[in-house]
Amino acid sequence: MKRETHAETDDLRREYDFDFSKGERGRYFERLIKDGANVAVIDPDLTKAFPNSAAVNAALRSLLEVARASTGLTGRSTRARKRAAG
């Protein structure tokens, strides 16, 4: 049985001749760590409202402020505690 070579089993076209042996491992790693990159993918229907990272950051900061301001506004009724204790 004849063994197939890589060229015979390759699904890519000839013009896509990638030579990964010339690649540099971790080329952008330091920059990503330094910049603190964190990627979030936004659904296409939201890109009109949030066209760039500044818009997303502003919306998230606003949401965080609302969440912090509203935390603890409602508490448990003291009436229920008095009944249970009495």
C-alpha cells in the first residue's frame, strides 16, 4: 500500500503555501500582557449601539454605577423578624 504524501492530502490551494517553520512563537505575547488585552465578541445586532471599545466601556461603567447604587436599597422587612421572634 502506497503512503500518501502531505501534498496529496492537503485541502488548501497551492497559493496558500504557509510555512509555519518561519513563525515566531509568542511574538505578540509581551504586548498583550503589557496592554492587558481582554477581548469580548459583540453580537452583530449590538454593533450599531456599541461601534467601538470606548462605547462598550462607557456602557459598562454606567451599568456598574447603577448596580452599585442600587445594591442594598431594599432590605428584608423587620416586621417578619419581629413576628418570628415574638
